Amino acid sequence: MILASLGQAAFVWDIATDTIVWSDHVGAVFPDIPLSQLSRGADFAKLIEPQQAIRSEVLLQSPPLHGAVGAPYRIEYGVRAHTGAPLLWVEETGCWFADADGRPARAQGLVCINNERHARDEQLLRSSQHDPLTGELNRSHLIAALAAAIEEAQRFRFSCAFMLVGIDHLARINDAFGFDVADGVILEVAQRIRARLRGGDVLGRFSGNKFGLILKNCTTDDMTVAAERFLAAVRDDVVPTRSGPVAVTVTIGSVSVPRHARTTEEAINRAHETLDGAKRRRVGSFAVWRPNVERDAQRKVNIRVTDEIVTALNERRIVTAFEPVVEASSRAPAFYECLVRMQQDDGRVLLAPDIVPVAERLGLIRLVDHRVLELVVAELAAAPGVRLSLNISPETTMDPDWWASIEFLMRAHQGVAERLIVEITETLEIQDLDDLRGFVSRLKDLGSRIAIDDFGAGYTSFRNLRKLGVDIVKIDGAFVQNLARSADDRAFVQTLIDLARRLQIKTVAEWVQDEESAALLREWGCDYIQGRVIGLAATQRPWRTAAEQALPVAG
């Protein structure tokens, strides 16, 4: 009665005769199975799925224990009364006893139906392996499937393709319609790709806006055909959402494995690299990774330069050179622009154009900007009458550590902030305008001035200059260096100077090469000039520090 109330039944299985004796209420546990099909081990095994011999095999997998205790075991299997009947999931626990030769002679135990727990376990297992939004493999299991595919392809010598499919402009959809609509787009893209896969191909969600595909037995030509099929599936029909139809495209980067990638890391990195390159060229396109000698050589250079920059920072070989900026009318010094230099072991000096682009590309520019800030503040503190400017990259304007550093240094050195000009490269994207405006406001609250460097070469308009509240515009030298010979450059520069004056923004003309250009700039009302006609940057200070001025005169 107790077993019946728990939904369990007891049994004794005489393995020698294959007879199973059940407790009286076994019919309540297996209501649709006649007792005749339960009374013999072989007959009961015919009802078991997915592995009919599981009850016999478990007895052979555990070592025998002689005596009254027996060897414990636990198994789980499905039982189906007939072809159209539902599958019952059974948990069996018991002990088996060995004969004199150590072979199984008898088993006894309990069985119970655990459909609900099995369903929960299955759901937990599926959740651990699949993306909750799309139902496709999650990243970790996608990578595991990729590793298995690479190993299989190497063993049996066939080609596979690994693709990364990126949904284009998903962030814009998030901003325009909300995350729920973006989730709907992700789900629809997954379903369209899934509908066009072959049997045996694998689809998984690699990241928020990317899917990974493993296409088995896939040559380079097959890859191109498959990619166009996926592109068209997403591109040709708008995605219906509750906020209205949304036009969506995807971009695909692919690599052939194991031909061009023999590990999961190589496959992912090369597919990712190819996807990024395809997006830069044209969204909604497809590209295949191919070996490139120049690219590999550049990477070796990047590794070497990265090491050189980090070593130079640690060894304090990052220094500054000072380029004079003078008043256009009187040629009186206004301030000095501090330009980064890197002293090398062999005595050569690398200039800013050799350092900054590489540092930006390799993610080291913030470290460089931190060091230059320290050097410039030290110079200002040592020379109370000097005004200096420093350049920072757009990434640094968003760096909280750099901001914390400048606040600390300004508090530590009173009177320095008012003599500091911070130059921000004009190539900063317009979508960062609000953050940049906050950065400018905080610097101006400290007392510093703000300049936009290389104006005319990037994205900033005069309307944005007014919103930012900058103090100085530095006209890009590309428009100034040929001023005496180019009517187009003269018209452009004169217009910039006139507009800046109306907005009460000071102007600096960079790369002034000759006196004729300097005279034109002075005539048009340009406030400051710098360049070859005045003097190029030098690492020697063009002023004396307070300590140097205090030294007694020799003799």
C-alpha cells in the first residue's frame, strides 16, 4: 500500500530463469501493459527505449558484491506499451547479487514513473545547450560542435565551412523600435537561415547579433552558393514586427576548415576578421578568408611595435617635442603644441605620425595619452609663464581613468589648468557629440581651453562647434600648405576663418609653409599660425624653467 501511494512497484528478477516477480499493484504503475509482458526480462526489454538491453548491461558494468548486501545500481529508461502509446520514463533503483562464479544471479529493486522530473531534466539540459531566444545552440556548444567538425574533417579528409553571419545595424533597430523588436528580428533571421540549411549542418547563436554556421562537406564554391542563399533569405522579404515591417540585411564572413583553419580559435578569428572586412566594404555582402602575405607581415609588425610602445612607456622613452604657435599679426609666441615622440634604443626618434595611428589601431593610445598628460603637466608646473597644448585621441575623451588623472593633476598643481589647451581630433564621430560635450564642459570648468584639431578633415560642423563651446579651431594643414598656389584652398580657408570669427572662436592655421601664406592668413584675420615658416617641433625646451632661471650666472 505504501509503494502504491508513492507510485512505485517492487520486483525480484531471477536472472537465471529470466523471471520477474512484481508486487501486487504493478498494474497501477504500468496500467496499459499486461502482466504477461512484465513477467520475463526479455519481454520487458522489448518495451524499453532507447536501449533495450540497458537493464542487463548495467549489471555487468558494476563489480559484484558477494553476501547479503548486493551491488547497487540506478538506471533510467523509457517504456512504451505499444507503438502509439506515450513514452513513460522509469527510474529503477536496486541491487543485484552474484552467484558463486561472480555472474549476476538475482536483482531486486523498485521502479517508479518520473515523467515530470525527466521533462525538467531535459529542459535544463536543453537550456544549458541552447540559446533561449532562438532555440539554436548557444556559443559554447556551437564551438564544441565546430571542434568536432574540424576533427572529423581532418580524419576523413573533407572540407567544411564555418560562417559568421552578422545582422547589419541591429543597434539602430534597438534604438528606433526597442529591444523587443530587435529580439523579433534576431528570431526571424535564425528561422530563415534554419529553413535553408541541409541536414547535418549546424546553426548556433555566436553573440548578440551574430550566428555561427557549420556547413559540412562544403567546398569553396558550395560556400558561395550557400552564402547567397542565406543573404537572399534575409534580404528579399521584410521582417514583420509588431511595430511594423523592418528591412534587414546580414553580412557573412567565412573560412574553409580544416584547409585554412585547423583549430576553433583560428576558424573563429578568421571568420570574424573576414566578416569585419566585408562590413567595411559593403554591408549585406559575403567574403571568404584567404591567405594574405602582406596582412601576415603587418601583424608581425604590429606585434613588434606593440612591444616597442609598451617597453618605451615602461622605460620612460615616450617624450614630447614642442612646436611654437604664434600670433599671426605680431609673431609673438602664444603657446606650444606638445607632440609625442618615442626614443628608440638605436638613438632614432619616432614621430607622432609613426606612433599615434599604430597605437590607436592596437588599442594603446590611451596609455600614450596618459603619459603625455603627465609630461605636459610637469612642464607647465616647472614653467609658470608657459602655455602648452596636448593632443588626445577620440577614445581618450571617453576614458574615465584619463579624466581622473587630469583632475588629480590639476588639484596637485594649482594654476596649471588655465595654461593648458586640450586638442581633440576632429575625426570624432558625430554620434559621440553628447558625451564629447560633457567632456568639454568639465575641462572648461577646470579652467582649460579646448581646441578642435585638423578641422575640415572629418565630421564636425560649425553647428556642432557652437554646441560644444570650443575655444579654438585648428584648420587642417592639408588646406593650408598649398594656400599660395590653390584658389580652392584659399576660398575654403578664408570661409572657415570668417565663420569662426562670427562664432567668436579663435583660429589656428597649421602647416604654414611660406611668408606669402602667412600674409594671406594675417589679412583674413586668422589669429594664430604654426608650421615651417615659424619653426618645427623640437625636443629642446624653447623656454627656461623656473629652476633654470634661478641658477646663478657662471663666472
